[in-house]
Amino acid sequence: MDDNVTGPSGFGTSDPDNRGSDDPTHAADGPVRRVRKRRTHQPQVRAHRLRRRLIVGGSVAVVIVVAFGAWLGYTAREAHANLEQARTHAQLAKDALLDGDTTDAQRSAADADKYASLAYDNTHSIPWSISAAVPVLGSPLATSQQISEVVRGLTHDVLTPAVDAGSTLAPDQLIESGGRVNVQSLRDAVPVLDQTSVAAQALSDQAQHVDEAAYLGVVNEARTALQDQTAELSKLLGNTAIAAKVVPAMLGGDGPRNYFLGFQTNAEARGTGGLLGGFGIVRANDGGAKVDALASNSELSMDKKPLDLGPDYAARYGESRPTTDSRNSNLSSHFPYAAQIWRSLWAQQSGEQVDGVVATDPVALSYVLGAIGPVTMPDGEVISKDNVVELTESTAYVRFADDNNARKQYLQTVAARVVDKMTGKLSSPQALLDALGKAAGEGRIAVWSADPALQQVLSTTKVGNVVPDDAAPYAGVVVNNQGGNKLDYYLTREISYVADSCVGDTRTSTVTVRLTNNTPAGEFPDYVAGLFETVGNVPKGTNAIDLSLLATRGATLDKVTVNGAQQFVFTGSELGHPVFSVRAMVQRGKTAEVTYQLTEPTAPGEARVPVQPLVDSPNVTVDVPNCGS
């Protein structure tokens, strides 16, 4: 019998031990069985290899993520450092420019622009931009990109051109010895001021639209600071550009100009600030100015022809004879009304037609004295920034209680000494400019021009002190003293303007005014504290206030309350705004809360609450949605 058999592959093979395929180690069957062995363990091998690849791949991914995160962190630190450097060098450039050091200003401006550009590059790389596009998680990165864009614009489009203008913007070049303004330097600065103010406004608008970061507070803090700073810069440059256009002509750059200068006593409140206590005539020529004819309001007699300021004005104020009685000449908060009345009174008094009117007050004088230093009265009394307001608005009324003419002469002397020092040698023109800018920003310097073209420009600025004729939300709160006293020196105010959302054609709004009479205990002359104790049961020291609200155009009044009690309201109209007036009697040490509840149109525009320039600096709260945004 043949022992050979045929294997599975068709090849002959011998199996003497009869193990056949059950013996995986059989030599003749080895190749086939080895193939079967590999197939038997292949899934395990593949799984092992897959696990190893996943581990290696995961490790690489972790390394990449960590490295990318570290890179982002490093870049963020670099961007922050570069932005800080840009800010520091921008401040150095500004300081050097104001000091008249053009070389240092240009060097610092170039450094500021360099660091701003580096911050821009930090935040606009491809990896940063990809990360910034990730919803929510990338929000702070996207906000940082927008911030760096605005900062680079500020250094490149605002700071650099301003510095390149050099000495034309340096205060010591603009204001020369004797307080004379270099009108030609100011005119030379007009093109660069126009350029930078336009750029600053555009960047301010851009900053207001920087997105809020989703979760990183420090980025939002930087965003808010940038928005505030660009808005302030835009207003400053805009006003400076306007000043460069109007000041040369107003200061006699094209020939002599004369102005009525009114000193307002805001211890007795009037719409534009305070009672017209004294006045002078300013003579301006070729950038220089001097004041003469200082006098008290009593020298403006009431035997004058009235001035026609329109039917609305006559209906609202006519009974007080404002156009012939200087004491009531500025009941309206619209300064052009008072200015035209003062010009008319002076023209009838002297025969001279002035080219414009300027008003100021003791608080503004305190700012000026802070810049030029104290002045000394003939008897040796020192008048400084720290005591001028109290002396002129409180102490003088007690000191000269029995001699009103002596008090008025004292106040005229104070004003004359300050003016003399302003027009002398100045140690710091920049400090004086800052002081005047602060006073103008608070409405404590008001200007009106008889030149229609100049007045049109002035009316768009803070110094114009006009009631706007547009439809945007408005709450003009006006205090007029009705007690014939000087208690508004002790008056403090709080003002709140709140309105509902923009749904519908109208919305409800509330204007709340808190008036506090802080008159201290003690006896005061009748001229200061009033005569109310002789009239009914009202104690002396009570402040009688006519409180008016100039509301948004088209607004209607629902009701007015004083300390919760509904009041009778006097209504009127002024420059298209409805006016609602109540009388508040505020006793010494007490507070009157006046609440106006209104229905007003949901008009687009930012809400405005102008602050009447009295002695205090009121706390103003505005919570009114902009229905146009």
C-alpha cells in the first residue's frame, strides 16, 4: 500500500505519524500553517498598531494644542505690551508738543506708531484670525483685533499729523506775552486740525462699535477705556478745529472787535447760569484784548426800548420784562437770547454796537486763577483759586451787608485784577488753555457773535450754549431763583432722565430732579437769605425755585409731583420744545424731589441733559435707549 497522500494544495506529502493538519509544527505543512497563524492573530496586531498610532497621534495633537495655546498667550502678552508702549509714547509726544519740543514730539510719535503697528501685527496673524473666528471662544481675540485697529489709526492718522504740524499747535507759540493770541499760527493750524478732527471722529465711531468680549473682563475694560478716550479726543479736536476758525476773526485778526463781557452771579440762579451782576467791554485787535468800562448791573438802566425775540419768547417771559430789566435778562437757558438783550441794552446805554457777547462766572475765574496764580487786592487780601468763589458768592454779601455799592465795587476790583494778570506775562500758557477749556466744557464761558457766519459755527459748540432745535431726546432742567436771594450758592442738584424701550411710536419717560438747600445754620442778611419769614409761615432761608423742564419735541406731560404731591404746572414752548414749570419751596436743610412723568416720541439720537452752570456739579444719570442705533 502506498503511504503517499495528496495534500490540500495538491502536492504530495508524507504523514508517518498520522498528525496531518492537526500538527501545526509539521515541517512539510509549515508554510501553509504559518500563513494560517498570521491570519489567526491579524486583528489583534491591527488593534495594537491602531492604539499605538492613536497614542502617538494624540500626543502630537496635545503638543500642538499646548504649543498653540502657549503661542497665543505669548502673542497676547506681546500685543498688550506693544499697546502699552504705544500709549506711553503717545503721551510723551503730546507732552513734548505742548512744550514746543518738535524734535522729541516727532521721535515719540514715531515710536508710538511703531508699537501700535506691532500690536496690530500681533493680533492680525493668520493663526490669531482663525482663532478669533471661533464662536464665543474667539470673542476676546476678535475684540483685541478691533482695539488694535483703532489704536493704530490714532497714532497714524491723528497723532503723527498733529506732531508734524509742530510749533503751530504749541501753546507758547499760540499764546504770546501779554496773553496775545498769535492769530496767524492759529490760522496755519486749521488744515491739520481739520484733518485730525475728521480722523478722530471716524476712529471714535469705530471704537463705539468694537464688539464686547464674551468672557474676558480685562479686554472689555480696555474696550471701554478706548471708547471713552476716543470720544473725548474727538470732541477736543473738533472744538479746537472750530476755535482755530473763529478765534482769529473774533480776536481782531481782520480788524478791531468789541464785546460785551457779562459776569454772572450764580448764587442767584438764572437760565444761563446766574444773575448779571457786572459787565465790562472787551477791546480786541490783532489777537490781543483788554477790558475796560467795568461796571455793575445797576448802571444798565431799565428805561430802554424792548427787543422783539419772537412770540414764543414774549409769551413765556414777557411779564418779567427781560429785554429791558437786566436782572431778568437771562431767564432762558438759550444764551443767544441773553446775548442779544445785553447787546441791545448796551447799545441804548452807550450808542455802541458790540460785535458779540461773552459771559463767565466765579467758578470759571477759580479755574483761571489756578492757572495764572493768585491776585492781590489793594488792601493786601489775596484772591486765589481756593477762595474766589466763596468770597464773591457768599462772603462779600455778609461783609458788605449794609453797603451794596461797596460790594459791587469789590467784585469789580476782583475781576479787574484777574483780567490784568491774564493779559500780563504768563508762566504757563498751556495751563491757561486747560483752564479755559474746562470752563468752556462746563458752560461757564458762553460766546455769541453778531456775525451770522461765526454764530452759525459757535452754535454747534459747547460755548454756544444753545437749546438745540432737533428732535432727539432732550431734558433741559432750568433753575430760576424766585426769592430775590443768594441761596443758590448752597443749592445742590441731582438729575435723572429715564425712558422706556424703542417699541412703538411713543414711550414713557421720567425726569427726576432733587434740589437740596444746604444753607448752614445761623443768621444771614436779608439780601442773602430772603424775606420769607414776613410772608406767611415760610421761614427765612427758604429757597423759592422756578424749576422748568424743556422736554423732547412732541413730548406731553402726564403729571408732575413735588415730594409725591401732584402740582399745578405752567406750560409753554421754547424753540420747539414743550416747557413745563413748577414752583418748589425748599427749606433750609431740606430736599425737594420733583418728578416729571411724560410721554415722548421714540425719536432717534443720543439723549442730552445739559447742565446749567451753577455753583455745584450735579450728579446726572441718563438711561435712555438710542432709538436710532
